[in-house]
Amino acid sequence: MQEEIHNRSVALATKTAKLTARGLAALMRGAMRKMRPSRASPKGVNQRRQTVKQLAKGGSLQNIEISDDNIKAFDPYARKYGVSYALQKDVSSDPPRWLVFFRSKDVDSLTAAFKEFSAKMLSRGKNRPSVRADMQKRREMIRDTVRDKTRHKHREGPEL
């Protein structure tokens, strides 16, 4: 019983001149943050951006070439599907090109990440309406409205 209580109890120590409720809450938040299990993947594999050497340790790699515009655009999709990737700049060509090396737990997650990313990139400009066309429509609507310039001054007293 004593060991069970010992495993569930926490001792906090701090140096303060005056302990307030806010100070105690901040101390407890910090302790909870340190006790929270880490979100790292098993075996220390980071599911984010890595170096090519780190990525090659895990096994076979796949790569694609991307433009400079959308290097960071793939990052949310890689995190969502657990795809590890590494960027490498190839300066032998002019302009330089970027190679992205990938490794994933399974082929399906890699395929799903690429499919969602490419669908988003292809439909990027199609769904946005033209701001100029929208402003022109609104100008015409305002121009066509007729304003009533007569003033109606009538006062009503309280009902008896």
C-alpha cells in the first residue's frame, strides 16, 4: 500500500518570496509537461525532416524532384501520414533543383500523402474566385441601388 501511494505522489520544490495561486499553477503545469510521455516515435525515429544519411539507415528510399515554391507545402501531409523525408539541393543544374527522399512505414501511407498533396496543389487556383471580378459585381450592385432621399419626420407620442 505504501509503495502504491509513493508511486502516485509528486513532490514539487520552488524558491519564491510569496507563493500565489498563479505561481503554484505554473509550477504544476511545468511538472505535468515534464511527466508527460514524449511524442517521439519508437527507436528514436523522427517522423519529420531528417538528413539523407539518417533516412538511409532505415532501409530503402524513394525520391522525387520538386520546385522551390512548394518545398514547405508538403510538410503537413508528411506529418499527417507519418512519412519521414529529407531535402537535398542539387546545384549541378541551373537553376538548382531540390530532391526529396522519402521513407514510410508502408507504401499505402506514402501513396496517400502524395495523392492528397498533389490533389491540393492541382486544385489550388481553381477554387478561388477572382477578387477583381467580385469587386466589380459589388460596385455594380451599389450603383444600381436607388437611395430614398426623402426624410420622414414624424413623432409619435406615448399611447394613452
